[in-house]
Amino acid sequence: MHTTQIALITGASRGLGLEVARLYARRGIRLIVTAREVAPLQRAADEFSLLTDVVAIAGDVADPEHARRLVAAGFERFGRIDVLINNASELGPSPMPPLEQLPLQTFEDVLRVNVVAPLSLIQLVLPGMRARGSGLIVNITSDAGVQAYPTWGGYGASKAALEHLSRVLAAELEGSGVRVFVVDPGDMDTAMHRAAEPGVDLSHLPGPASVAPAFVQLLDEDAAFGRFEAQRLVAVSA
Ligand SMILES: NC(=O)c1ccc[n+]([C@@H]2O[C@H](COP(=O)([O-])OP(=O)(O)OC[C@H]3O[C@@H](n4cnc5c(N)ncnc54)[C@H](OP(=O)(O)O)[C@@H]3O)[C@@H](O)[C@H]2O)c1
């Protein structure tokens, strides 16, 4: 399989995105990374830059202007983007309210970050991928997009939408050489999960570093489409 060299990873300042970017940096994959808060993103970028070339721009993926700036900066620096990892995600309020009480504006915000923003980045990177006849798009989902967990409805509906969008995209891209994967990382001890379950001790859960190797495996996965459970992928290869 061809070597992928330039990856755009959203939400790379902490949690899963940080660990995946770390592993990619170790492989020499050049990175374009983003998150909203400047200082943690800069800290992460400084670390990656010891191993690889990095473009880091802070901003909200749901801001179309930020998405355009990010991709344009990546093209300007590296000339192309081979891998897009749509990892940044919005949970909504903590604690999470039942759907009956979910503020509609909040629901729209969740959909904007978790569904619209990934598609906006996909639309920006696809022309180059199509032209080269290769590319990898990874959209991060959750079991909450499949299972009906009370109070997880806004977030879960957004992940279900992202998954179906990915399936349709893969059908539209058949034969193009662009691969589309949906990855459920499984339960991890991260800031997002702690916000989802405030007051619950999650220290028994695996950290994101334990599932990040699955994202290295996916670089060489030949299928045109797949829904993967990262923890299972890692377990199989261990
Ligand atoms: N943790 C779990 O148990 C679990 C389970 C299943 C699926 N997932 C999925 O795994 C992915 C990573 O989650 P995580 O647990 O690693 O989350 P996390 O630790 O909270 O990290 C989220 C990252 O995304 C960034 N981010 C959030 N909203 C953003 C926005 N609007 N624009 C740009 N960057 C944004 C955050 O930085 P800023 O706050 O500075 O923007 C941070 O870098 C998500 O897609 C999540 O839905 C997680």
C-alpha cells in the first residue's frame, strides 16, 4: 500500500486526537492540526515538531472560514492532504439532558461540530484526493450513534448521522481510490467522557494511547469502506 504522508487531524490537542497525532508524528507523517484553545494546541504542536513538520492553527472546526484556512494552510505548506481525521467532537451540556429538555440551539451546535464540520473538511480535501486517485478519510464515531442510551440523544444522533454520511460518501467514491472509514474508539478515560459522566470514576477505562495504534493500522487498510472498533483492531493485532 502507498505511504501516506500528510494528515489533517482535528482535536489534536488532547485525548484521542493528541495520541493519534503523536503516533503519526513518530512515523514522520507531516501534520496539520487544530483545536480551539491556543495554548494546549501549541504545546502539542511543539512536541510534534520535534519529529515532523507541523502546521497548527487554533479555531473552531464548525467555523467554515477556519476550515478553509486550515486546509489552505496545509496545501500551501505541503501541497496536498492524504489523510483527514475528523476527530474533534461536541458532547453538548454536562450533565447531558434527556431529549425532552435538550435546547434546540445546543442540538444544532452539536450537529454543526459533529456532522457539518466533518463534511466541510471532506469537501475541501476531496478534489485533491480524487485527482491523485488516493486518500483516506476517517470519521470518529461512538457506540452512542448505534445504541439508544438515555440522555445521549443529541450526541448520539450526530454520530449516527456522521456514520450514515460516511456510508453514502463511500458509495459515491467507489472506484475513486479514496477510502472512507468510521472508527468507534470505544470507552476511554478522556475529558469528553468525564464531562459525559460527571462524578463517575473512569480511571479503570483505557486511555486514548491504547487505541491510537489502530489509526496507524488503518493507513494500510485496503478496504474502500469500513466501520472499525479501534479497541478490537488493537486487540487483534496485539
Ligand atoms: N472518550 C470516549 O470514551 C469516546 C468514546 C467514543 C467516541 N469518542 C469520540 O472520540 C473522539 C475524541 O474524543 P476525546 O474523548 O479524545 O475528546 P477530548 O479529550 O475532549 O478531546 C477533544 C479534542 O477536540 C477539540 N475540539 C473540541 N471541539 C472542537 C471544535 N469545535 N473545533 C476544534 N476542535 C475541537 C478539543 O480541543 P478544544 O477544546 O481546545 O477545542 C480536543 O483537542 C470524539 O469524536 C468522540 O466523540 C470518544
